Amino acid sequence: MQMTFRWFGPDDPIPLEHIRQIPGVTGIVTALYDVAIGDVWPKSSFERIGEMIDRAGLEFAVVESIAVHEDIKLGRPSRDRLLDQYCESVQNMGALGVPVLCYNFMPIFDWTRTDLAEVQPDGSTALSYDDAALSRIDLSRGTGDLPGWSAAYDADALQALLHAYSTVGAEQLWEHLAYFLERVAPEAERAGVRMAIHPDDPPWSIFGLPRIITSGAAFERLIDLVDSPANGVTLCTGSLGADPNNDLPAITRSIGKRGRIHFMHCRNVAITGKRQFHEAPHPSRFGNVPMRDVLAALRDVGYTGPMRPDHGRMIWGERGRPGYGLHDRALGATYLQGLWEGLEPR
């Protein structure tokens, strides 16, 4: 297993030099944040970011993520041109030797929360979600600019997208995902890149939009769409763990035995009601994710890929990008490594 850490490029308030000081962290997870969705990611830009990571004594381990254009998800005629460009971006990252691409297929909205700084009893703040609060959000004014979303839309653009998706059900979205993978997975395999779809977060429909990557059964269906070792998943314990029906250790064993877990996001969530949760410290006892059992399952299936501590709380007075401060994620990285070490056979 390789411990990695998310870095948002040169504008991230957390420098690579600080990440390098987290014990055991050797890999960086990042993206190109100045390229429009759908455009080709230039090889020269990959090289520039890669050189910065190399100089810090770290490895460019994962691209997270090359966003999938809405026209591809909608199945519009422009998707073939956009898929050609997506494949070129994958080829460029493969040429640099970056082995894993995390992506998602969520319509319009990426990971979604209703409170970015919910105060916890210990004084820290955490990301939280409440389905009732989501229902009160007024989309007539556009999306705003919440973290995690690949794009912000003004009112007109958002309404046009919502109208376009009004005729796209879950099965059609599966068809469009199959079309995407049939085109991209063979190119990724040739480029030495492993595709790792991220589950929908939260793992249920929001704003009436279909969400399809929500369970272990969905992971199995995805893998069966294109039988390629390049077609795999990001197993995000926090995303799937928000639904108590998801048996995380069982999903880990099932997908892991097929060799299709290409990336691990380890995050804990505390479920506080029906479709209601807040993010919690990484140790199992603070939430509903059985982290030890998940890592034990990973060990049993021989997982050797990248892992990162996912969203953390804001602690010790830190201010910054919600979910992506330094301190709590660093604690998470060391906790996960301690678990991993403790699971080693004597």
C-alpha cells in the first residue's frame, strides 16, 4: 500500500514541503486546475506539475480527476469529440508514468454537503449533509461555488442542464457510462493507466438527478461493462459508508478479489439520521465506518495500490479549503498506517 495525500497545486495553502513531513506519505494526488472541462490536458502541464512533486521528494501517484464533460454523461452528439480529447489526456498522463486516474460520473454536482463547517462538540468543524436541508436549497440562482464541484453554473446554465437531465433516467446514464468506458478503457490500458471511478457522494439521488455508482452491486456492474484490468474503482469508505446498507468490508473483499480496487479513499462518517451524516475523525469508534475491518479485507486480497486519508475536520484553529486542511488529514494518514502495520502477519 502507498500512502498518498491530496494537493491542490501551487495555489494550495498546504505546500508540498509540509506534506513531505507527514510520516509515511510518499505519493501525491492532484490534477490540473487551470484546464477547462473537456479540453486536452497538455503533456507539458503534466510534466511541470510532475517536476514540482519530484523536487519535493514525492511521487505523482494519482490524477484526481479529469472531469467528465456533461455532454458525455448526457449522450450528446459532441461526446465523440470530447471522448477523443479525454483519451488524449489519459495518454498524456500515462506518458508521464502516472498510473491511476480517479474520476466520477455524477450528473452536474460532484460531492455535495449542506454545511461546510458544522461545529462539533470538541470545537472542531466538519463537513455535513442533511437531505432535508438540501431540499431547501434554491437552484434558481445557480450552484454557487461549493468545494468539490468541478464547475459552478449560473442560473441559466444550471436550469438548461437540469432540463436536459429531466429525460435521462438511471438506465440511460448506465448506457452513457458504458459508451464512455468502451472508448476510454482500452486507451487507458494501452497507456498503462488504471481508471478508478469514484462512487456518488452521497450515494443516492439529489435534486431529482440519477446517481448510479452507489453500492457494491453497482461496482460489480461497472466492472462487467468493460472487461479490462484498466476498468476499476476508487473505494471511498465515506461515500459508500453514508448508506448503512453498504457492507464495506464485504464490498472490499468482493471487488478486491477481482483486482479492480485501484485507489482507496479512507474517510469516516457518523450517521445521525436518515440520509443525514457528518464527517468524523478517521478512527472507527468516532463514526460508522469499520475502518479496521476494511483495511483487514484489503490486506486479505493483497491490495498494493494508493490510499489517501480523505476529508478531514478543521482542528487546532486551522483555516482553509473545507475538508482539506493539513492537520486532521495528517492524523488520518498516520492512523491508517498504524492500522495497516498492526494487521501485518507476525
